[in-house]
Amino acid sequence: AADAPLWRDALSGAVRVQSMQGSMLISARLSGYAEERGSGLVGADSSVDGAAASLTLVQQPRGDALGWRVQTWARESDMTNSFVAVAPDRSATTPASEQYATPAFGWGANAALRWSNAEIGVDVRASDGETRELFFFSGGAFTRSRIAGGETLSAGAYAEGWRTLGDTLLSGGVRLDWWSASEGRRLERNLLTSAPTLDVTPEDRSVWAPTARIGARRELGDLYVRGAAYAGFRPPTLNELHRPFRVGNDVTEANPELDPETLYGADAAIGAESERFSWSVGVFAVRLADPITNVTLGMGPGMFPPGVSVPAGGAYRQRLNAGRIDAVGVEADARGAWSERFSWRAALSYTDAEADGEDVAPQLTGLRPAQAPELSATAGVVWQPWDGGELSADARYESARFDDDLNTRRLEDALTFDLRFEQNVTDNASAFIALDNALDADIETGATADDVTLYGAPRAVRVGLRVTG
């Protein structure tokens, strides 16, 4: 049989040390994680591990005295992933590709000067990584290898400020970023002959991206109103630029020519805040220009650029900057306390989103973006039965959505419940136990062209210890 139980084992930990040296705060953090999971198909397993470290120094502004902040961080990760093809009758799976290593490293730093009502700063972020894979399974063995990856670097400078005028708070900021992609390469070989079958070295690229934000909030007695307009950008990741991937019989190609996405938006809201109850209701409208989209370009069986074989029942896609996405919606949230030991919270979001593929992908015009539910909601309660103990329960709901750009693969709605209990064991330590997806709901996260449904994590138990001091 092709199907297998979902499973997941995970371990993570973090240590944070914080100290005041005079008026300066020094904070250091070190964390690590490891996870293994099965996707629900025989032979389709994955593992990931990584670590991160950061160091932060902060001097808060006092009166007219200047404050500042300096931070640096680094992280590394690696992952393995096995992909399989599923027989039409779901009687068996066949190896499709094996991602046996994905070493990646990233680092960054930022520095800022801070006043009581303004801040200016600079930051830099860099990453490099590659994927090492085996693919094209034939005659009981993989016959092709692939190494693909590159480097990205982004650096920016910004200025932001805020000012109170009576009952009105005004804020605004501007930012200029420079992003580059370099050292890209994709090398594929025939393992039987060691001869290269594909050797691509894309040109280095860079772009400048100016963005800004402006906002205001006004107090109206017990109420407040707020509004904001903004622009932002997101550069493509190394995976989007260089790593093709396969799920079932579907193949998605990378694209080293991707440009950053740009977001333009505005929102407005009304609300109220008090010690025992607060709420807000708002509306928003956004446009995402040049969204990085997995665009369906053909169906298997067949060969597609650059020499990609797609089996029968599979779809061939490539990541493209596909036109634009427009979205409008409503958001609401509320929280309150029934007593000193019993509190609650709830949030609701409705989004009407529509794609316009323009000349790049006209077949997407009028469709809903993939993996974008119309309705999402959360609710939770927290109870403190005694001093030092806390029990919480949370529910999450997402309406049905589509897995693919053509809106042909519908994913059912999902409702999940999480439980957590935390107990202080000393003045500076607490232990917790958590039950995620407590009812073991089937959460559809993906679907392939040949009707293979992918599911999210099943019921999971987590235990942990938190120490502060």
C-alpha cells in the first residue's frame, strides 16, 4: 500500500541570558532544534535540524539622552527529504527523489540610534545554501544527481518617528533596501557516466527597493480609531531561486530570475481598551505586485524545460512573478477577563483575494490565490486554578481553500484544538505539557494532480522546562 501513518518526533531547546550593566541591557540567546516526520506515504520521510545564536546590546533613551541598539545573529540548518511517486491504484510508492543534504547558513546584524520619538538604523542579512539531491529513479536506483544553490545579501537603512498631538498619535517611516542574488549554480549529472546533463550559472542580480509607512491613532473618549498606509517588499528565497522540488507526481521548477514581491496596503480600525475588556474591528485592502507563484505550465507525461520529466498524472509548475493579487477584508478581535483567574480571547478574519496573472499567467486571472482561506478564526481561554498554575485551551478554524493556482484542488476546512498546562516549579523555573491537535483532526495541507492528499501534523504531545534568571 502507498499510505502510511503520519508521525512526528521533535526536540528543541533555547537558553537566554540577560543582564543589566549599569543602564545597558545585554542579552544573549542560543537555540537548537531537531525534527523527524513521516508524510503519510511509504518512503516519504524528512528530517531537519538547526541552531541559532544572537547577541543584543541596548541602551534605552532617557529624556534628551541618546539611546542605541546593536544586534547580531547567526543560524545554520540542514534537512533531508525523500519524495515518492504514487501508483495510480495507490498500491505502492516508488522513489522519486532524495534530498540528502541542504546545508544553509545565515547571518545578520543591525544597529540603531534611538531618541524618545525617533529612530534611525541600518541592517544587513546574508544567506548561502544549496540542495544536494538524487533523482530520476530507474532500474531500482537513482540515475541523476543535482547540486543547486547560491547566495543572497540584503542591506537597508531606515528612519522612523512618532509624535503625540493632543489625543492623536502620528507615526511614519521610510526605508531603502538593496538586495542581491549571486554565486548561483545548478549542476546535474548522469550518475552512470558522471557526465553533466545540466550546468547553469545564472547572472548575478541586484535591485533597490524604497518603502514607507504612515499611520495615525486618535483617542475618542472610550474609543479609538486608527489607520495606516504602507509599502513593503519580500525578496525571493534561495529555495525559490534555485531548488526544484517534487511532491507525488507534481514537479515545481525553481527560477533564478525571480524579482522581489512588493506589497501596497492600507487599513483602518475602531476599537476600545479597558482593564477587563478590549475589542477592535478593522478593514484592509492590499495589492501584492509580482507575487512569487507556482504557476501550472503543463501536465504529464512529458518532458519540460530544462529537461524535467513529469510522469502521467503529474503537473509541471514553475515559480514566476505572476501579475498581481488584490485582497480586501475584515478583521476583528476581542479579549477580556471574567475574573482574576479566568481570561479569554477571540479573533476573526475574512479575506476576499483575487489574482490577475496579466501577461505572465493570464489563466490565473479571476482565480483565488493558492493556500488562501477566506475565513479564519481563533478562540482561547486561560484558567489559573491556583497560584503558579495555568491551563489554556485554544481552537483554530480555517475555511476551505485551494492547493493549486488553477483552483482545481480543494482542501477541506479544518478545526483544531490545543491544550496546554504550565506549572511553576521554582521561583525561576516552570514546566509545561502541551497537547497539539488534541482531537487528532485530519488537516489537509496539500493535494497532487493524481489525487494524493497531504496532511498536517497529527496529535502531538510536547513537554518542556523553562528556566529564567
